[in-house]
Amino acid sequence: MARSALTRDEVLRAAARLVRQHGPAALTMRRLAAELGTAVTSIYWHVGNRESLLDALVELTVRQMGAIRPVGRTPTERVVSVALALRRELRAHPHLIAMVHERGLTERMFLPAQQALVREVHAAGLRGARAADAVRAVQFQAVGFVLVERNRERSPAQSPAEGELWDLQAPGDPALSRALARPADPERLFLLSVRALVTALLGPGGSGPGSPPRPESDPGGERAVGAGPYPL
């Protein structure tokens, strides 16, 4: 028996769940109606046709990415927390993120995270082109890391495997060979790499508030590397 009470939010949540679990191709109005125990006409009433539903899902995903909030006591900790949250969201919703990209809204989706990063690099004392470079470096680190992760996860079984390739391949450093022969720990590796990156970008000002703004030029008056437009 069809349900009599249904909300637009319920429809969108169910649609997002189908896309997340099975990909966009699995999202049909009939399957969504069956998932919700309602009539197809009810789905159309709440969200319109399938294209309108996809547009609504994209908007929902953009809003969810905007909900990232920094946590931590220092700018460094807070920037790292944004990077961790960004990676987590990208990994949790790959099909929905792909839909956002296909509709040309990727930059809009990342804008709230960028704005959060701007506030934190300002708190660390960075300004101008150096602040922009720091924001983009953290964003690119998170996005690039996820792309590498997903590529490794989707790749066929390797022969020889990484462990076999690193069997005694580092003379004088057997501990290194053993470590590289073990499977990578993406969680630990991402935290390690993003912390190192953020520490290098923010410098001493990242340990707490109150540092003076850093100039865009070095003491000799030479403009900082990377100033000006930064193509994405």
C-alpha cells in the first residue's frame, strides 16, 4: 500500500542513498518509489522529473560540503581538520561528487571549505598570494590524495605485488624495505602528509593566534612565487 505522508527531504535522502550505494544509473523514479513504499506519481509531485531530482541532489551535496567546520585550538590544527573533513566527504560520496562535477558546480562546492581555510590562514598571519597558495595547496592535497586512493582501490591485482618489489630493495635499510613491503595505511599517511604540508605553509604563526601578517614579498622586495592568477 502506498504511503500517504512523504516529504521532499525523505525523497532526496533516499535518492542520495541509492546513488551512493549503486551509482546514478540505479536512480530511476520507479526504483525510488519502491524504496520509499510509495507511488511513482508521489515522487514526481515532490521533486519533479528525474533531471529535476538530479539537480536537487547536486544542490544537496553542495550544501553538505558547505557544512565542514574547522576544529582545534590552533590554526594548524584547524586547517588539518578541514583537510580531514574534506577527504572524508569526498570518499563518502564519490558518485554524488561526480554528479556535481558533471554539472559544472565543482568550484561552488569547494568554496565553503576554501572560505574556512582562508579564515585559518589569516589567523596564522598569512596574507595575499601566500595565503591563496596555502588554501589551494591544502585543497589540492586532499583532492589529489583521494584520487590516488580511489585509483589504487580500483586497479587490478598487481603482479608482482608491492611487497614483492620491495623485498630487500633498500641496501643498508632493511626496516625501510619491510615498511614499504607492507600495505599503505591511507588514514595515517594522509594525516602525516597534510600535517607536514600545513606546518610548512603556516610556519610559526600556525601554532597559535596573534602573529603579525606576513608580507607578500620577501625582504628584498621580490614578489612571492605563485602570486597572481592560479588556474584550477
